[in-house]
Amino acid sequence: MSTAAVLRRPKTGTSSDIAIDCNVNKIFYGNFLAVRDSAVPIEKGKITGFIGPSGCGKSTVLRSLNRMNDLIPGFRLEGKVDFLGQDIYAKGIDPVVVRRYIGMVFQQPNPFSMSIFDNVAFGLRLNRFKGDVEEKVEHALRRAALWDEVKDKLKASGLSLSGGQQQRLCIARAVATEPTVLLMDEPCSALDPIATRRIEELMLELKKDYTIALVTHNMQQARRVADVTAFFSVDISKGGRTGFLVEIGDTNNIFDAPETELTKQYIRGEFS
Amino acid sequence: MSVQFVVPGSKSVSRPPSVAAYLVDRTFFFIAALGALIIIALVAYILWEIGGQALPAIRTSGAKFLINTGWDAQRGNFGILPQIWGTLYSSLLALAIGGFIGITIAIFLTQDFLPPRIAVIFRTLIEMLAAIPSVVFGLWGIFVVIPFVRPGANWLFEHAGFIPFFGSSLSGPGLLPAVIVLSIMILPTVAAISQDAIGLVPYKIKEAAYGMGATRWEAILKVIVPTASGGIFSALVLGFGRALGETMALAMLIGNSNQISLSLFSPANTLAALLASNFPEAAQPERQALMYAALVLLAITLVVNVFGTLILIWTSQKVAKA
Ligand SMILES: Nc1ncnc2c1ncn2[C@@H]1O[C@H](COP(=O)(O)OP(=O)(O)OP(=O)(O)O)[C@@H](O)[C@H]1O
Ligand SMILES: [Mg+2]
């Protein structure tokens, strides 16, 4: 398909260190303006963290990066989201293709009710991968730091794992096809501190090969893993509750020398 | 009286459930247990009663009853192999057709193919099919289905009669019209229960499938339907049970002829149809034989349901196993 080819090869002349150039003017759910004016460049080979109070539109922006929001009736985006130089909201672009190149890990672990092996092999089969599936599955499970725990029961159901293991399984499933970008929406929110640290280590490991965008409620986590941090907030002035990007920059700058008063207050924990 | 954990002077409003609440609890338990017992007793009683009436026939013909092919009330010669064959053959065919269509409808009505309002109308229409009396289906079969399929069936017999399924002509009632009507009759059961099963698949699982870049059909066939497979399987077992026991429409449509044939166009017979058409005028030895046949039908239905349940438990255990 022609769109696939376009996505694989970046147009010459685009800024080479940006994987997804997200320029949101407005995002609506029906009549509700959920997010406005947010330009979030996702840089290649880095982890971009999204932080901000609940309801400020972090998930909304993240999910519009691979057109997951198209599943929601009434969703509408004004603006441009360029992935390797191609606007993914342009006419004729199939969201299915976009999602094959931009993988996603959700807040709740959501393995399929099939074996551990089949869960990881799912994307490979979907993409008609002709090579050594077993090798790819093992590689993905090793990367997700799950291999040692499941290597003797690959035929067991993915649902038989613990919550933390399930989440790592979902990460393995997402990375098995080696997507270009990985979107993670609060991937650790259902996990204990130890599992959380393992997944953070994993993100730092994955960063070598992938570009990651990470939504997190945990500011320590953003500090530990994100190279770049985007701070969103909500604007309740015009009656609605519209989210917008307040500030984006190197994580250290955002946390140690924020430019706006709003960011300062949020980081000091004065509101959440 | 139960314990209370009271700290003197505390303002806690916590207190144990009231005596009445415990009483209601107990009462509900008894009512539920009683209901279960009544059902078990009823099934046992029916088995006992039919078994008792069938006993003379069981004594005289024994297991031969199951493999004999004639039904001769004058000579007292009874066998139900053609009826067993007809029951299973027609039910399996109806399950294949009605099951396939029912599951397809369930997918169409649950996966946002139709605007919600139209989906509701469709759903209601299909549920209304379940309320149509069996006799009406039978009449519809005689006056609409048979004339409709006859030309095609006879064309197939003439041009492809060497294929066993088309090995005879359709002169009126026969297996094919019976199977068509039976498929439609089990369709609402299969569709309704499959819809519920598919509706129970969590949204996050669908999201995961689409998030991997699955197309709509890939998500449905590779993730959503397999996730709902337990419930869909139950739907098929129930539909099959309905087909096995369906009486009136089949007695009107299947031709009531005791032969064993693969041909879709030849008349056949089923256990339920045999009972319905012979019982009213049956005298003594035949009556006992009919009771024996009823017992066999009951046994088949029971075996199907038990097997269905076992397979369901077995597969869900496989899923839950660590
Ligand atoms: N499917 C939806 N339909 C309608 N409105 C929605 C939908 N999803 C989110 N919203 C609204 O959009 C706004 C932003 O929601 P979003 O989920 O993006 O926030 P968030 O920053 O991820 O919050 P949290 O930190 O609590 O996850 C909220 O006001 C929310 O009510
Ligand atoms: Mg969120």
C-alpha cells in the first residue's frame, strides 16, 4: 500500500530528529473541546513524558498520535500530526496502517485470552511476518524482562499471569513487531513499586531502539526516565475544562527551572 | 447474637447486620435450594415415569431397538435407527446453517456495523422469531419453503445426482425444507446468546486489538470472537438442543419416512416427529415403544448438554490454568 511506503521512508528535508511532530489546534469529543493549542514534538530515540493534573488531556493527546481516538464516536482533531513527515490525519490515510508503525501500551494490562506465545506473536502474524516467529517472540519477551518467568509455560494463557507480568506481556506484544514509536499511557499505574522499576528500566533499555511517549502521574517517574517533559494543564476559564500544553522542555529544566508559574506550582505539589 | 466491636465513647456508626437481614439471607438460601431440589426431583420423576412405561418395550426389544430400521405396529416390530439418524442429521445441518447465520448476525449487531437504533430494531425482530409458534413455521414451510426450493433441488438431482447429498428428488416434504425451517427456528437462540457473549468482551481487549493495528475483521475474528468463544459455544449447544427436540414443524415438513439417506431431498424422520405423529393413535405395544423412543431422545439431549457443559468447563479451565 502506498501509505505504508510513505510512512517508512521520511520525506527528505524534514527535521531528522523528530519522530512525531504533533501540532494540535483543537481536539473535540462531540461538542466538548477537550484540548487546545498543544504542539508536542516527539523526538527520536528519546522518552517524552506527559505530565499534568487529571483530565488535562494527556491521554487524549497521546492517543491522537496513533489515531486510537478514531474509535471514539464524536472525536475530531483540528491540526496536524506528522509522523516521519507524513500527516497521519491527511485524507486517505488508514488508521490501521498508522497503528502498525506506532505501538501502544495501555494503562490497564489487556492481554488477549490466548497463550503467552500467541499474545506476543499476534502482531507478527498480523503483519504477515515470514521469518522465525519463535526467535522474535523470545527476543520480545527478553526485552520485556519476562522471559525467565514464562519460558517454561509459553502455552499457558496470558491471563494466568500476575498484573505486573501481564503488563510486561503487553509490552512484549507491542515491541515484538518493532514499531517505530511506542506510546505508553500510565503503564505502571496498576503495578507495585518493584514492577514499576522493572518497567522503567525496560523503557530506558527500549529507548536505544525506539522513540517513546509516556503519560505518567508519577512525577518521580517522569524525572527518572523522561528526557523531555511536556506539562499540560486545564483551563477552566471559558466554562469548559479544556486541556492545553503549558510548557515542554528538557526534563531537568522543567523540574528545576520551570518557566511558568503554573508549572512551578504543579511541581511543588500545590495542585493535582 | 453476633459480636460487636465497640470502643467506649466512639462515634462510630458501624454495627452488625440486623436479625431481619440474617433472616432474609437464610430465607433466600432455602428458597433457592428448594427450587433446585424441585427441578432435580422433576427431572427424576419424568425419567422414572417414562422409563416405567417404556420398561416392557425395553424388555422385549432391548438394544436391538436402537439398530432396527422398521416401525411396524401390527407385528410389534419396532426400531428407531432411522429416527436417530434423522434427528442427528437434521439437527447438525440446522446447527451448521443456523449457527453460522446466528453468530454472523450477533457480530453485525454488536460491532458497530449498524447505527444503534437500527441494531435495536434488528435485534427485536430476531427475538420475535422465537415467539412464532412451531405450527406456523410448519405451515410456512409447507406453503412457502417447499415450493421455493423444489425446482432448484430437482435441478441439482438431475445434474449432480451422483453426489450423495443430491441423490434423490424432492417431491414434497423432505429433509431440506425441514432443515431450512429448523435453522431459522434455532437462529434467535444462537444469535441472542452469542450477542450477550460478544457484548461481554471488555472494551480494553478490543482496544488492544485495534492498538496492534488490526483491521476491523482481524479484530473480530482473531480477538473478539475467540474471547467470546465460551459463550458462543454455549449458544450453539442450546441451539442444538432446541433442534433435537423440535417437534411440530418437523412432523409437518420432514416427510415421516423411516429411511436412512444422505440425500438432502429424501423424506426422513426424527424421534420427536415420530412421537408427535404416532402417539395419538397408538395402542399398547406401540405406546411402550414410543416411550422407549422418548427415553432415547431424552438421553441424546442429556448427553449433548452434559458434553457441552464439560467442554465448556474444560476450555475455561485451560484458559484459567497457570
Ligand atoms: N471518550 C471520551 N468521550 C468524551 N470525553 C472524553 C473521552 N475521553 C476523555 N474525555 C474528556 O476529555 C478530557 C481529557 O481526558 P483525558 O483522558 O485525556 O485526560 P487525562 O489527562 O489522561 O486524565 P487522567 O490523568 O485522569 O488519565 C476530560 O475532560 C475527559 O472527560
Ligand atoms: Mg489518562
